[in-house]
Amino acid sequence: MIIVMKNSAGQAALDAVEARVHAEGLETRVLPGEHKTVIAVIGTRPPELLQQLERMPHVEATIPISEPFKLAARTDTRERSVIQVGGVEIGNGSVTVMAGPCTVESPDQMAATAQHVASAGAQLLRGGAYKPRSSPYSFQGMGIPGLQLLAEAREATGLPVITEVLDPRQVEFVVDYADVLQIGTRNAQNYPLLCEVGACRKPVLLKRGMGNTIDEWLMCAEYILAAGNPDVMLCERGIRTFETSSRFTLDLNAIPLLRRRTHLPIVVDPSQGTGHWYMVHDMALASVAAGADGIIVEVHPEPETALIDGQQSLSFRHFSELMARLQPMAAALGRPLGAPVGV
Ligand code: PEP
Ligand code: MN
């Protein structure tokens, strides 16, 4: 951190600021300038020190130098993280496709979708058993029977499953069924939930809060990492903007920004991000072209009868077409689609 002193700062003010910093066990170097003096602070500071110093007389500004998210930050010596889920590696340079229904609805719907996405080359199966709904009167998900159907679909296809946890109290038993825990956009800043998934040994897919900046999102990931779970993937799923033609605005800028700032794998959800099935292909391809490590896509046997998110779900035919379009593009980028694990 650098502390910029006001022009008015005399020796007594400098001494007071240095004393405050030394009290935290940190070192200082005073760098006098023609008009202003700055003080460089050496060592790891408590996060609140920045604001506390700004309240001191004669301090103009404080400037952090290193990222506040110590564990999520990319450094020149830290390798990019590769996350193992069953036999699948996410973040190893290949492109991972996760697919399945928005929500688990019935044994037939789950079994048919799992078979289809597995045979089309998906590597992970998605499906929500607990759904965060805007209305308390809407279908809230099947709960534990839904988790059982996911586990059966994994058994039948070999695909590891990803499913959402909404509440810290669910984590304890959802880990028995899931291979990856999803934190949804509405819970991205639910810090007790982040700590709870941080304390378990399953990989976590952390969606971006729809109103969160990249910095806020990375601090959410830091919560999970700091709680002891190193296996975190970030998922861009669209943010709220003034635009209403699409459900959300998929922020593809986030991909190269994140690749520069974090070592964590990056996944994109073009289904939630657009809200329209006919946009999903193009945004999925664009995500991979921009450097995403994977995509997560909603697929339903009969999108027009889906209980949730049918308008943004791909039919089986459309999902197969997406895989056929992705394959040559990923190969041309030197980033092959991950090897199929299913059926
Ligand atoms: C979902 O994946 O179906 C979902 C609800 O995601 P999000 O939290 O991004 O809205
Ligand atoms: Mn959905």
C-alpha cells in the first residue's frame, strides 16, 4: 500500500501515520516529493487499515498495490488451477461442456436428458433439485427425490453431476449426491453459504451475482478458498443492465479480465445469460473463443413444457447441433472438447 500525504502534512503528521502503521507490525519507507510526500507500506496489512488511515488528518489517499483476494489472485508464479471432477479435468486447456435441464422434473425427463447429453459429448450433467424462484408460489424443485434422480442418471451415464445448494443447511446432505456444488447468482454473496461450501471437499461452481463487479465476485470466491476449499470455478451468467431485450447481459469481457486476474477456471452460462434459446449457440461459441474453460447449458426433452426456463433451454436436436458447431471451433483454437466420459 502507498499512503499519499496532503501538501499540508508536516513532520508531526508523518510521524503519526508511521506510528499507526508500525503499530500493525508493518514497515514504512518515506518518499519525499516536490509537492507531496508518500509513504510506502511493506508487509501484509489488515484490510481495514486502508480506510482507517484515510480518516487521519493530512492523509490524502491510500492506494492498495496487491489484490485483496490473496488466494484467488493470479501471480506470475502460480499455475492456473485445474479442477478434477470424477475423471474430468476443468481448466486444463480443453473445453468442458456441462449440460442438462434447468431443474429435475421427473425420472423420464432426467434419464432421457442425461442419455442424450452424454451421447452428444457433454462431460458433466447439470440439474437443479433446489431452485431459487422469484415467487414463493412457483415450483421450488423436487428436493431430495430430485437429488436421487441425479445420482441415478450419473450411475446410468457415468457423467458427474452439478447441482445448486441454496441454504447452508443443505450442504451437508447435497454433498452425498453431487460431484460439484453450484452457488447461484442470488446467493453469490451469501457469506455463510460460501463458508459452508468452503468447508466441504467438493468442487464449487460460483456464479457471478447479477449485480456484482468482478472485484466483488473474486472476493466471494476468496471466501470459499479461505475456508479451505481450493476447487472453485467461476461462472459468468449475465449481469443486470438497462437492456431488456435479453434476460441478462452476458458479460464476455469478464473472461479475458478474469484470465488476467485469477488462476481459477472460468465457465460461462449462455442459457441464464441470454434467456433465449436461439442466442445460446452463438454466445456459447463466443465464450469459448474468448477463452472460457467451459460452458454450462440448459437442455430439455420438450422445452415448451419445461417447468422452469424452457424459453432458454435447448432441445436435444439443438444441443447436438451446438456440439457439432463447437467441435471444429475448439479444435481450430487448439483447445479440443474434453473427451466424452458418458455412456
Ligand atoms: C440455473 O442454473 O438454473 C440458475 C438458476 O442459475 P443462476 O443462479 O445463474 O440464475
Ligand atoms: Mn435455469
